[in-house]
Amino acid sequence: MRTQVAIIGAGPAGLLLGRLLEQHGIETVILEQRSGEYVLGRIRAGVLEDLSRRVLNEAGVGARMEAEGLVHDGVELAFDGARQRFSFHDLVGREVMVYGQTEVTRDLMAARAASGAPTIYEAENVALHDFDAARPRVTWRKDGVTRELVCDFIAGCDGFHGASRRAVPEAALTQFERVYPFGWLGVLVDQPPVSPELIYASHPRGFALCSMRSAMRSRYYLQVSTEADIGEWTDDRFWDELRRRIPAEAAGHLRTGPSIEKSIAPLRSFVAEPLRFGRLFLAGDAAHIVPPTGAKGLNLAVSDVTYLSQALAQYYGERSMAGIDGYSARALRRIWRAERFSWWMTTLLHQFPDRSPFERRLQLAEFDHLCDSRAAAQAMCDSYTGSPL
Ligand code: RFL
Ligand code: PHB
């Protein structure tokens, strides 16, 4: 089998890259280790920056997002019950789109199926070869048979635990990492959201987030210890704890019900540099992880593959290596800005087990500054809504 670009991973990064390359007439094959249903069963991101929305629309996969997504003009922060709304329109003239990653993925899968471009699901033992030479290859096993794909380039879009980054010799890679001493316990419930906008709540018992997927489906998160056992978090315990951490008036409106999904995600900041090794590129979570507090992970996947598709289009259209040579530095600039913001939001809002009362006072002072200073609020909203490409 032969293609121009082999894409490893059918998450949002891989599927969107396939779509953007298709628009430039570039052939791709996507190899995914799981089934399509499994990929759609993962509940993850909910917030899209303006830029991600624009890219999805230009890729021709934005119709359902525009019809069903919720446009948000602001966000709330709450500290020990004190609540402050920040208006994106007023502060930075932008907005965000609340539309689940599951739906983005579903829309991208439907577009790929309609185009007839191949995606090979349940590909086992995916292995990358010869990406430092002119003819890279990818091998995998399916139905007990080993198969091979010869290509011009490989795009590693296979997430944090994927094979692509691991295929790079250790000496060629610099990795930066911070692991936070807590995780997020998330619950999805078919009930109207507690509030029309997201509430990020900092509380002495720990952080909580009220988010949503639609007018009838809500998503809530609680900061929990890294040792937390999900079996010990019954729905009742979750709702009781959430009520304690969010502002009292919001808690009074909370509509609860049986959880339809419940999972714990560890919080981590991670960057691998560079993002290109010969004819292999890394994009999305394969290259970097941000803690979810800043809502940046999916948005970075979108910006990475936008840059990468432009670089590859330039190569195939003009035989120019300029975009390919510049991909890593261009993407890393945006990645590090998102890393900084996600680290800052995480530090501002969570309880750290080893922190002193002094540091709690600093968090409160930072919140006070955000409420009081238009410049500080603008800086936060500028990063939250995402700068243009
Ligand atoms: P994905 O989505 O992990 O997809 C990678 C795909 O590669 C496949 N794969 C392999 N395929 C072949 N061979 C192998 N060896 C393979 N290994 C893995 C996997 O099965 C998978 O299908 O990475 P991608 O495409 O880079 O997308 C990144 C996003 O998923 C991620 O950054 C976001 O979900 C992060 N995130 C959020 N981002 C936002 O922008 N806004 C948010 O509000 C937001 N909230 C979140 C989040 C992530 C969370 N969790 C669970 C980590 C909330 C949570 C709780
Ligand atoms: C979500 O709705 O899943 C979500 C929203 C905002 C975040 C993280 C997750 O910062």
C-alpha cells in the first residue's frame, strides 16, 4: 500500500489533518489502534477557541457545530463563594464555542467516510520505520496479518501514549514535564447546566468546574487526589461535594441525576521538542499535554495540524521545504503560550497539598487583581479565548 501522508491516530488531530490535506488534494491513510465507537466513547474537551471554530468551518465540518454548539460570551470564576463574570466580548472582542470533542470527532469521521479516504481501525502493533530516510514506512497487524504502508511523510497524531513519539531516538528529543499532585473526576449527566456559562470554582476543599455539552447535558469536574478510587465516588457523594465547592446560589440550582459517564484524569504539563524528525511530525497530544484547566488541549491539536497542513501543502504545491522546516518552531511558540496559561490557571484555582497559607493568600490576591484590573482580566480572557494564528 502507498500514500502521500500516513497519519497515526484517528483522534481530532489525525482526522482534522486528514481533512485539511484532502482539501489540498493530498492523499492520506489513517491508522487507528481502537475502533471508531471506542474513540467516540471518550468524553474529553468541551471548549473551542474562535480560531478552532474557524478552522472547522473552513474544513467544511462546522455545520452541526454552528447549529448545535453554544456560543459563550463569558466565563465565571468563583473564589470561596465570591463570584465574578468576565465578558469576552467586552474585554477582548471574542467568544468561545462550547461543543464537545466527541461531536467534533463524529463530524470529522462522517466527512472522512463521505470522502472515501481510508481509515484503518483496530490496527495493532503500529510501528514507524525509516522516517529519517526518503521512503518512510508504517507497519501494523490486522486480522492476524502484518501489512505495510509506504509514504512520503508520517504524521504522529496518536496521543500521549502513542507509538510515534516513542519511535524517536531518546537523544533526539527533549522532554519537559510537570505532574500535578491531583486529578479531575468528571461526571456527565443529562440535566440542564447549573448556569448558562462555565464556572471555575476555587474552594478550600478543592477546585470544581461546571461545564456543559448542551441545554440538556452538563459536565462537572472535581479536583481529587491522585490516589482517588473512582469506585468510592458514588453519584451522591459527587453531587454533595460539588454543592459544597460551588457558590451557594449556583448549588441551589444544581440539577442532579444518574451519571452517564464518570472518569478520573490526571493533570500534567508536558512538551516534547522538536516536533519534526526527518519525515516524521508530531502533532496534538503526541507532542504535548496541558492540564485541562485552560481548555487548550483540543485547540492546540487544531493549531498544530493547521500549521502542518499548510507546510505539507506548500511542499506538494511548490516543492518548497520552507513550511516543513519551520513547522516545529511555529507550532511550539503557540504550544508554550498555552502551556504557560494552563499552568497559570491550574496554579490559580487548585488546592496544592504542599502549599502554605501564604500561597493561598497569593491565589486570593490574584483573583482580587483579576476582578479589579481591566488589564489583568483582559490578559486572562485573551489567553482563554485564544489568539489568532
Ligand atoms: P487523542 O484524542 O488522544 O487521539 C489520539 C488517537 O491515537 C490513537 N492511538 C493510536 N493509534 C494507532 N497506533 C497507536 N500506537 C496509537 N496510540 C494511540 C488513540 O486511540 C486516539 O484515537 O489525541 P489528539 O487527536 O492529539 O487530540 C487531543 C485532545 O484529545 C486533547 O488535547 C483534549 O481532549 C484535552 N482536553 C481539552 N482540550 C480542550 O481544548 N478544551 C477542553 O475543554 C479540554 N478538556 C481535555 C479536557 C482532556 C481531558 N482528559 C480526559 C485528558 C478535559 C479532560 C477531562
Ligand atoms: C469540559 O467541558 O469538558 C471542559 C470545559 C472547560 C475546561 C475543561 C473541560 O477548562
